[in-house]
Amino acid sequence: MNSTVGPSAYWYLTRSSGIVALVLLTVSVAVGVLDVARVGGRRWPRFVVDGVHRTVSLLAVVFLGVHILTAVLDSFAPISVINAFVPFTGTYRPLWLGFGALATDLLVAVTLTSIGRRRLGHRAWRMTHWLAYACWPIALVHGLGTGSDVTQAWLEWINAGCVLVVLGAVAARAIVGWPEHVRLRLTALGAAVAFAAALVLWLPAGPLGAHWARRAGTPASLLSPSPSASTTPAAVIGGSGGRGRSA
């Protein structure tokens, strides 16, 4: 479907798969941080927790794959396979798209090392596995910076819910077993709260502010639809300047 007529099916798939991938990644990170086996005791057998964590993580990777594939296939924005994996190389919102590529690389590294866990050894695998925790905030910022639906109430609730879930998991993990490893617990809790506070301060002047599409680095050619397309869905769907991508 031509962009002057309306958004393509690829565009809708890119948005939806990105949002689903973020939600699944949030659940995966929360389960990993919380470690229900410790918090819930015998009510949550270890094999159940590991199974949920592994299944949700694999689903997140699958939806991430759909997200990347449809973003590359969609002809609206110039996004290549290289842009999807090499951070900050694109021309479409390069900083925010670059965060997405960085999150992808981290998740791929975690996935590959998990597959080869027996050969790597538990210690090396565990150190690499910590990258998943860094992947989540980067992926969230990517979605906020590139999404055209960021100002929509339903997506605001989803993003807020993701943040609250991770904050709750970190808080619970910090409380259970106190006061062992006090510095580590306080550092993790402080970092989570600081990230949430930074989002609250940044969003009004950033993605929720005026002319974000232009300020985010959308190419000028995509910000100025032709007169014939000025009243089409594709021309107005991006809000303050052009069609964008969620998550």
C-alpha cells in the first residue's frame, strides 16, 4: 500500500510487534529480577519459574524478529538490515533507532550465550545474562523515541505499566533477604527509581512535546507530505510531523 494512501500492513505489524516484544521483555526481566523461587518459596518450584522465564524470553525474541523484519520491509522509512543491528547508522531518527539496534544486539548476545550455556560455563553465561537487564531500559527508550503512538493514552498506560512492573520486581528483590548485600540492593533500587524519575522529567519535553518527529531526526522529506496526501491518514497519523514507529 502506498504511503500517500495510508499506512501499510508492515507499518501496523512493526508497531504491534514492537509493543508486544516490549511487554514480553518486561515480564522476562521482572521474573529474572524477582526470582520467584526465592520470593515465593515452595509455592513456585524452580522448574516452573525457569520454564516461564525461558518461554517468555523466546517469545520476546520471536516478536523482536517480526518487528525488525517488518520495519525493514516497510518502504515508508529508510531502514536497512544494517541499521537494525549496527547502532546509530541510520538516517531515520538515528539516535532513537540506534537504541533499538543496541537493545537488539544485547538480546541476541543473551540468546546465543543461553543456547551455548553448557560450553560457556555458568559463570560466563551469568555475566552475559546480565545484559538482559540493560536491554530493557534501552528498548523502552527506543520505543518512546521512535513511536508515533506515544501520546496515545493506551500506549502511555502500557509503558507506565512496564515501568511499574520492573520497579515492583526490583523493590521486592531488594526487600526479600534484607540486609544481605545492602549496597547492591540499594544500588539496584536507586538505579531503577532514578531511571523512572528521568523518564518523568524527559517525556514532557521529549516525545510528549511539540514537533517531536522533527526534533527526533525524522528526514525532512517524510515531514512534508505532498498536497494530495495532506488529508490522508498517512499524513496525519504521525501527529506532529510524519508517520513514526512504536517500540
